[in-house]
Amino acid sequence: MQFSAPKGTNDILASHTPLWRYVEGKFHEIASLFGFQEIRTPMFENAGLFSRGVGEGTDIVTKEMFTFSHSQKEMFALRPEGTAAVVRSYIENGMSSEPKPVKLYYIENMFRAENPQKGRSRQFTQFGIETLGSASASTDAETISVCAFALRQFGISNVELNINSVGCPVCRKAYYEKLSVFLESRLDSMCPDCRSRAAKNPMRVLDCKQEACQAATAGAPLMLDNLCNDCASHFEELQHCLAASKIEFSVNPRIVRGLDYYTKTAFEFLTNDLGSQSAVCAGGRYDGLAETIGGKPTPGVGFGFGIERLLLLMEAQGVLPNLGARQTGVFFASLDSQSARDALGYAMECRSKGIAALTDTLSRSLKAQMKYADKLNSRYVIFLEAEKTSQGIATVRDMETKEQFDIDLSGIASLFDK
Ligand code: ATP
Ligand code: MG
């Protein structure tokens, strides 16, 4: 029986890992330029953390979680997103006593049982940041600027930043009443998902991508027109801070995070270059989350940035970096069986000096060994033949200049001195 990778998962093959390491390396650099420190949380958590922390009414919780149990006692879920786990760790590890704000980032796999399509898989990777302990609009602007900066660093263009405010529990209560009245008479023309959202999470109806729902909600009252003074001035300040950071944006009153613990700022970076998967990065403020999962009230803001979507976008825009061929140090070509054994020892010596070294372990002909060394992109080939080795010397071929010369076997490292 032959097995395939599970639906919606992908192997990242050796030809692609250098690109991944490059992109991940850049994200580590970017995070540190903004003063974020890396956190790594478990790949699975108690399922309840996500149903509370992400929200019972969200797609992630209602449809997309991979859950499992080991005993009857506990239900676990593969991490579908990073924020709830980071906030859980912040509370559990007493990070509120650290100098504020606490700025954390992660590069981690997420798991969601969705229908796989281009740019939408069941295991994917997010670069995410979370800032905890600051309620200011300038922190929201800084969060957004990390994403804008990253997109610029990767050479991406044609991405539009949309921002909105989803209010707070104070202003949202009165707004939900208005919105529910509006939606009630239109339920019949909305998709089944939105019919149930209308009761649990009415604001989410506004960002449904279905045409029927968009038509049905045209003219719906908007949160943005119903903000309390505090939320309205936060939103205004955010716009000033974005302008000061020289970040362009559009206000889009239909962007929604949509549960009580999401507050004020919501934002998305959208592109037309990824087909129907238009969001590259999305985030917002979640001032009520820590309390919801058992901590002290702690303001927070963050985003999740999909790395697979970033790579697709880089490809679509022709900005994938040329990482060049990787050059390995030396290849020991052996001319006889004793030399093949000796090669193992010389290769170990090279490695301990930090020089990548490879040998032939398949007893191939010299011609085949040379072909292999060429494929490996070895910088030097060192020919080992018993007669010469016994005198401590070997012939070297510089694979770049094609020059051939003899060297003292104790001096291989000096080949790399230049
Ligand atoms: P979408 O509307 O595309 O489903 P979302 O609102 O579920 O996105 P978030 O939970 O905000 O997305 O996640 C942030 C980012 O993570 C997205 O903007 C996207 O880049 C990436 N992402 C989310 N789900 C997937 C997935 N299934 N496959 C690949 N990337 C994803
Ligand atoms: Mg989704």
C-alpha cells in the first residue's frame, strides 16, 4: 500500500527549504528590528482554550478545528491560530510582571480542517506577533507597520491595507440591537452560515464573501458609525499614527473580527494577485481575550501572516530571491578501496574545522564520482590514491578555475583561507 500526505498538507522538498529558511530568517530579523522576542507554544492545547479564546461563533471553532482526545477526560485541538495560545502562556507564566508592553512573535504551523485550495491548506505556517499590556492606538499602528515593513522587505507590491474599528462591548451592545433588527427581515436571502451567524455573531455577516449576503446587507448599519467616544478617538489616533509611520490605508467598515473580546482595531492586508484567497495578513486588537481565558484584564493586539500565501505572492509578482546554488566545501574522490576508507577520516577532520566534506560511499568509478561532485557543487575535489596518501599528499581540483595541483593533506583548511 502506498501512502500520500494527508489532504491539505504539503511536503516542503529539499529544493524549497532554502527559500523557507530565507523567508523565516527575514521574519526573525524583522521581529527583532521591532523588539519582538520569539515564543514557542505547544502544537496542541486544550480545545476549550480555542473555543473560548477564538470564539464559539467563529468558523475556526465551529468547522475547522482538528480535535482529538487521548483519554475520555480531556479534549485537545491542534493549534488553529497563535493568539489564544500566546495569551494562555502569558497568563500561565506570569508575564504581566515583565516590563510592558510584552512583545512576542512566533513562526509556527497552524492546522485547520478547511477545503484545500491554492493558498488554503490544512497545515500552514504563520508569522505572528502579539503585543500585550498596551491599550494605545500607537501600538496598533506599530503592529500594522511590522506587516507593512515585512511586505516591503520581501519586495511585494499591490497589497492594500484595510482598517476598521469593531468597537468595544460598551458601544457594540447598542449597535448589535440595531443590526439585528436590520438583519431579521433579510435572513431568508442570506446563506445558511450567515443565518446562524446573525444570532451568535451578527457583525460577521457583514464580511461574508457570498454575493447574496453582500446584497442583503447593503445599507446595514455600520459599527464605525456607532462607536462610543473612546473607540472613535482610538480609531482617529490610529489613523494619525499610520500617517506618521507613512503607511497607506483605506477604511473598510466591513472588516470584522467579530466577538466580544475583539475590540477596536481590525485590519487586513489584501491583494488581487492570489485569486480568491485575498488576505495575506490579518489582525486586530483583543482587549477582552485575557479575561475570557481566565487572566487579568490585559489589552493586546497582533496579527497572523500566512507564509505560504506570501510565497505564492512573491512567485506571482516575480520577486522570489535568487538564492544561488549552495556550494559545499570538498569532495573526496577515491581511486581505490583503501582510499575510500581514508576519505572517511579526512572528511571528519574537515568537518571539525567547519568545512563541509563529502565522500563517495557507493564505490563509483572516478568519472561517476566527478559527475556527482559537480552536481553537489563542491568547491574542491580531492583525489585520494593510496600511493600519494601514504606520503601525506593529494591532488586537488579547483572546480571553479579547473586548476589542478598537489597539496599537503594536513593543509586542506588553507584552501579556504582566502
Ligand atoms: P481567510 O479569510 O482567508 O480564511 P482567516 O480570516 O481565516 O483568512 P486568519 O485567521 O486571520 O485568516 O489568519 C491570518 C492569515 O493566515 C491569513 O491572512 C492567511 O494569510 C493565513 N491563513 C489563514 N488560513 C489559512 C489556510 N487555511 N491556509 C493558508 N494560509 C492561511
Ligand atoms: Mg479562514
